[in-house]
Amino acid sequence: MKIEIENLQGHFKKLMIEIPAETVGIKMNNFYRELQKNAELKGFRKGKAPLNVVREVYGDNAKSQLIRELVEDGFRQAIMEHQFQPLGNPEVNVETLLEGVPFKFQLTFENTPPVNLVNYTGFKTAKSEFKATDEELLKALESVRSQIGTFDEVPPETTVQIGHHVQIDYNAEEAGKAVPEGSEKDAFLETGSGQLPKDFEQGLVGMKAGETKTFTVKIPMPENPEEKTPLSGRTLDFTVSLKSIRKKNLPELTDELAKKIGPFDGLEALRTRVREDLVRQKEANWKREAQEKAVGYLIENNPVEAPETMVNAQMEQLAIDAGMQLSQMGLAQDQIEERLKGWGGEISERAVRMVKTSLLLSAIAKKENIQATDDDLRNEIMRIAAQSRKNPKDVVEDFQKRGVMPGLIRQVTELKALDWIVGKAT
């Protein structure tokens, strides 16, 4: 088999492959003989039809299938000989398949770019001892009390104060245009809790049940890009109708209450569990921040190109995820498309960063022989199952059916490599 390679723009390659006429003839003959074995043609017993009759009957369909096999075999051999790492399926252009004539075809694909690891072990970050302060413990215990508190209606003349629980309808507009994702009916809110932007909650203070009020709120832009919502950074005019005001009564924390809350033998056991949860949360927050810093360090110190094929695929997935989120907020399809169009630049930047991160972590995992074990995969599947409220076995079957299990293995391996980097940094 003859293979000619043409390097195109970026990391795209074009292969001109020629399969000798002799090989084509043998392959074609073997192919038709296999068809002959099971051919059921009128006037002949199964498998007894002459080969020329089989060729005549199955001609075009058989040639299409044979072309697919020849192309797949040729591509597979080219990958092995030249150590290609194609990103996705190639674009195929074939010439006519004729017996006694070499079969020629072209394959165009993007190859995985080389990843040259320059410095991936120099990342450093401080890891302090994680403790929960008494103030944090008290705040957490207040949250426990709030979760099991009861509500009392307030007198009609009562005005909203910080700490009240209110039921509201609110609609958002931006420059006079409705913003469906910033609107909700029968929303329940504790003022001062931070459920909604501070200025929004403050705008409710002083209102009475039955009143309607309009005020402007600048939605903050979170420091972490992952926490950004469709409303982040926008200035919106809200019209709020206050339906009711309630005051929550919080029970006193006692040994008896602790026993009712969970498997605790008393208040001290509850305090211990809450403190442990706070510490675990601090560790998780630190780890997430350290991972984000490590990714930034890797990209800065190990330049790598983001392949177009991978970036486009990642952009598509990010757009799908954002579209689903907007749909759940009540936006119509045309509004979703308009919003996604405006986010094109940001989605592209995120996709490029994610692709570069994946390439670097994959290279590090290979160099350091970091692999996802069966236990690693089992734990990740259990996590996904718990998050989606599905049976772990159903999750596995779904992944296998959709052919995404290799992707899950890759993700777990890359995360393990990232954990390895963070572990060496402290």
C-alpha cells in the first residue's frame, strides 16, 4: 500500500492512499465468496449460486461495503505506520473501485498536536491546617436550626425586614426588554440570606404585603468563571410584587432536638459532626482553588496548541449545556440562540482552555504512568449515579451504549494527574 502525506494548515493532514490492483482483486474475490456462502437467490440453493450471479445481484451494495472496509483498513495501517493520533473520523474522498485497477482514496483529518512538557512540577501552593472556628460552627448550627424552624404569619401592617421570609413574584427587564431568565413567580426568599443579589434583597426592605415596587439591580460578576450565570454582570430593572411576609421561629438546640435531627446521642455529637463537615468543606474548597491555579500554571508554562476539532466539539458541548440551563429558566428557542450568539467569544475561550488542559494532563499522565484504576472508575460512576439519582448499573449501561466510556476513563485519568500535581505542590 502506498501512502503519501500532505501537511495542511495547522495540524490537519491529507493522506493519499493507493491500494495495489492485486490486493484489490484478492479482497474483492474473497468478499464475494463470503457473500456467496450465505446468498439465497431464486433458482439456487443457499450458498450454491454461481459467483458471477452473486456479483451481478449484489454488485453496487457489495462495492459500497467493500470500499468502507478498504478505507478503514488503509486508515488503520497508516495510523500504525506513522503513529498518527487522529481527532475524530476523517473526511473521505474515494475514486471508483474497479477490478484490475489500483484503488485510490484521500483522507483528511486533524492530528493531535505534539505536547512538549517543559515545566509541570514547579507549581507550588500553600496548604494550611483546616479548622472550623467557633464563629463558623455557630453559624452552621444556626443554619441547622433554620432548616427545622416553623413559620408564623405577621400582622398586615408589617414591613419587610432583614431575616423575614417572603413570597414574591418578580419580573426583570433590560433596557425595556423582558428578561425571562430573571423572572419568577411564587418565589420564596429569606431576606439577608444571599439567595439573590444583596441589592435585590435590600430593595424588598420596607415593603408591605400586597405592594409592588420597581428597582434597579446590578448583578455581580463572580470571580470564578464556573459560577457565572446568564444574569451575571447585567443591570436589570426588577418589578416585585410582595405576596406575603412570614417570620421563622427557630427551635432551641438541645440534646433532645439533636436526637430528632439524626443519629446523634446528644448536642455535643451534633456539634462534632457539623464541625467535621465544615472542615471537609474547607478542604474541598481549597482543593478546587488549588486545581484551578495548577491548571493556570500548566497552560502558562507549557505552551500547547488547541486543535480546532477538539475546540469545536467542546464549544458544542458548552453551548448545549448553556442552552439547557436557559431553557430551564423559561427562555424560548430564539432567545436561547440569541443569548448563545452573544456568548460565542466567552464559550470559545473556555473551550480552548479546557482543551489545552486536557492535552497537558493527558501527556503528564502518560509520562508519569498515571492510570485510572477500577476503583477510580467505580467511585466516579457511583458519584454520577448519586448525582443523577440513577442506579450505578444503569449509568454504566448508558455510557457503554453511547460509547462514552473511553471518555470517562480519560477524564478520570486527567483528574488523577491534576491531583498528582497538586499533591506535589504542597
